[in-house]
Amino acid sequence: MGHSTSIEEVKKHVKTYYMVFGALMVLTVVTVAIAYLHLSIIPALILALFVATIKGSLVACYFMHLISEKNMVYLTLGITMLFFVFMIGIFIFAYYGQEGVYVVP
Amino acid sequence: MDIPYTVEERPDTGLNNAKLGIWLFLASEVMLFGGLFSAYIFLRIGAPEWPGTMAGQTFATSFEVLNVPIGTFNTFVLIASSVTMVMSWASLMMKDFKKYKLYMGLTILLALAFLVVKGFEYGGKFSAGMFPSESTFLAIYFTLTGLHGLHVIGGIVVNAYFWGPGAKMWETDPDRFTNRIEIAGLYWHFVDLVWIFLFPTIYLL
């Protein structure tokens, strides 16, 4: 966000920030509530990461202004995500179908 | 000579250098924490029991080892600090320096509160004989939360500088100062974001 943003626009942003704040608080309660359901590991993991991703996206999009950024930022993050997925994926593929892999509740 | 592109956008990147710099730094941080997260997944799916035996006791869930209400409280604290951080920037955008001081001060206090709570959590673990060397679970728990805690300390140092002596720049170069707060904010929100993923994976799964 450049320095040319007007005061009126910032005032609108402030409203959004408080709405995001409320959403993050509610979603934190949801995260903890899901944990108390004592689901088995796979659905618990998927649900927990799903809610965390929504929360993370809210922070990134609104607090970090990613919803309206320049292409260079998206490019930097796009490349980072590619490497990130590769790094996580390489472990999962290396482990897939091997003996001695436990998924414990 | 003035440093170029501290506030104005570079024609080739479309960004000022500070913003491109912080995003490149955050990209490296994604890989740092991502590597440790993948280590956590690796250790977890390869463990016959999790969190397992530590300090002479066997635990079936991380619930029993870690204090979920305290972890939840700290999540609220860190999210609130992210809001006060973005509000300190918004206050500068609205040319309200007093509000900036208030919100930035709150951000620092909330960050300190987070660390104090974390300190009590660590203290409780240590007094129960739960050290990183005790189990794989504790090793990755202390590594991940410890590294995150170091980031919180780093954020406090930077924010305290901008709250105190660094705030003089508001008088001489308000645009550049506002930009500095936005950049410090990007870092701080990232620290919040990491915790948003750390909390459910370590405390609740």
C-alpha cells in the first residue's frame, strides 16, 4: 500500500481490521473446540489445518495487505510456495508406503 | 546523499526497496519454519507413540503434556497484538501520532505478555523434569516454540526502537517513518501467522 492512500480509505481499512480481529477470535475458539471433539488424527489434522489456513489467509490478506499488493510480491511468494510445497512433498513421498510409519491418534 | 527508493516505488519492481526486502526476508523465513514443520511431520508419522514417554510418564495426547487454555490465551494475545500493530500503522496514515504511540505501546506490551506466559509454560515443564532431551516431542516442541519466541523478542526490540528513539523520524520524514512501521508490521504479522499454525499442530493434534 503506497503513501498515496487517502485518510478516508484508511478509515475503511480500520473497520475491516476489527472485523478480521473478530473472525480470528471466533476461529481460534473453533480450533480449540475441534480439538475437544477428539477426532482421529487424519480428520483432526485436515480440520485443524483448514481452520489455520483460513486464519492465516485473513492475517496475510488484510493485516499484511496481500489482497492488494504489487505483482512482484505475488511473484516472490509464488516461488516461495513452490519451494515450500516441494520441501514438504519430498518428505511425504519419501515416506509413502514405507514400513515403520505410524499415524497415531 | 539520500538512499533511493525508501518510500517511492522503483520503476522496475513496482515496490519500494524496504518492502521488497522484507518480503524476500519473509520468504526465507517461510522456508526456515517450513523446514522445521516438515521435520515435525516426519518425526510424528514415524513415531510409534505420540507424544510418548517423558519424565517417567507416558502420554497419549499432547493435550496432557501441554496446557491448552494457556496456549489458547497466548493465541488471543498474539492476534490482539497484530491488530494493535496494524492500528499503529493506520494511525500514522491518519496523521495521528499520539494514537500511534498508544497502539505501538500496546503491541509491545502484548508481545511481552506472550513471552511471560510462555516463560511460565517453559518453567512448568522444566520443573517437571521435561527438558528437550527427554523426548522427541519435547525436542521439537522446544525447537519450534523457542525459535518462534526468538522472533517475538526480535519484534519487541524493533518495535520498542520505533516506539522510542526511532519515532523522532516522524518529525523529519513522516512518509519514511510510516513506511518503516508498515514494514515492521509485515514482520510482526508473520510472527503471528507462524503461531496460528504452530498452536493447533503442537498443542492440539
